[in-house]
Amino acid sequence: MNERRSEKEEGTKVEQGFRELDDLILHLKGLVLVRRLRERHGADPGELEMYAEAIDRLRDQLANVVTSRPLHSAAA
């Protein structure tokens, strides 16, 4: 029973990890698309810089999630 429960808990952790990655990637794509749209419609440099900073923060966060969690070994 304990083995079954730990496998289920581990599966849940993996699913949560992938869900977090999916959410971060979706957010990143959204920011990139909105920045491009705003750039095409004449946004001022300050606004574009705001998007660039948010994109950089999100990329760093994504990299931290990928490198700090053993998702690849848990999913194998």
C-alpha cells in the first residue's frame, strides 16, 4: 500500500512540475507576442523595455525550474 501511495505522490509531483513548466512557457510566449504587437503599434521604448525585463525574469525563472528539479529522472 505504501509503495502504491508513494508512486501516486511521485506521479502527482511530476504532473505538478510539468504543469508549472507549461504555465511558465505559456506566460513567456504571451509576453513575447504582446511585446511584438505593442512594438508594431508604436509603443514607446520604456514600455518595450518593461516587457523585455519581464521576459528576462520569466526566462530565468523557467531556467531555474528546469535545472533545479529532477523532472527528467522522475518521468523516466
